[in-house]
Amino acid sequence: MKSDLTMFESAQRDGRDDRPVLVKLSGELDVRYRRILEDTLMACLAAGRPTLVDLSEVTFMDYRCLRELAIHYQLGTGLVALCDPSQEVEVGVAACDLEGWLDFVYTTGPGHPPCYAAESVFHKTAKSPKKGIRPCAHLTQR
């Protein structure tokens, strides 16, 4: 099993410290990585900076890690955006009946890297209510 949890801080420009933090998850995340995920997301929330969680390269995520995502997503109220979930994440969310607790932002497109246009992601998510708005749809379509 291989897993990777990486946190990137965007370079500060013009003295701004409100630039989003990118947390990139990849590989298989099980109970062994729950505490690391929790600590990372707690640190992001404590800093008060917008956080993008890139889920595009996750090949497996167990219930405990999905639950941590849901908890911190709800606590973040507009500061945490879950970007580009892999099909495995979407299926796991549906299997754990967490659709009402998580909302995903799909940012990938032709020529766009994962979590493209961070500021626009937060502009869109800050205006919309969080819980139960958009359940995981299209689980078998990519």
C-alpha cells in the first residue's frame, strides 16, 4: 500500500497571506493515515486560510478517512474545498452514506491542472450552502 499526503502552501504575493493552501492526497488512505489527515486539516483550519483538498489521485479511502474529510469540511464552512474526487472517492462517499455531508468541486478540464483557479473555487463555494446541496452524482461516469 502506498499513500502520500502532501501540503503545499502557495507563494505569498503582494504581502497577501490569504492565498489557498493545497493539500494533495494520493494512493490508498486507511486507518493508518487518519491521524495525519486529521492533523493536517486541523492545522489548515487553525490557520484560517482557504484550503483546497485535491482528491484526484486517491485510489482508496476507508470510512475513517472519509469521515475526517466530512468533519473538517463541515467545520471549515467555506474555507475547505474538496476538489476533483477520483471515482474511488465518490463510490466510497456513496457507500458510507456521506453524500449529504460533502460537496465536491470539479475543476479539471481540457488543459487545466487539478484544483485550477483556486480563488474562483472559493468564490463559488462561499456563496452556496454546504450540506446536502449536491450529492455524489455520476458515480460510474467520468
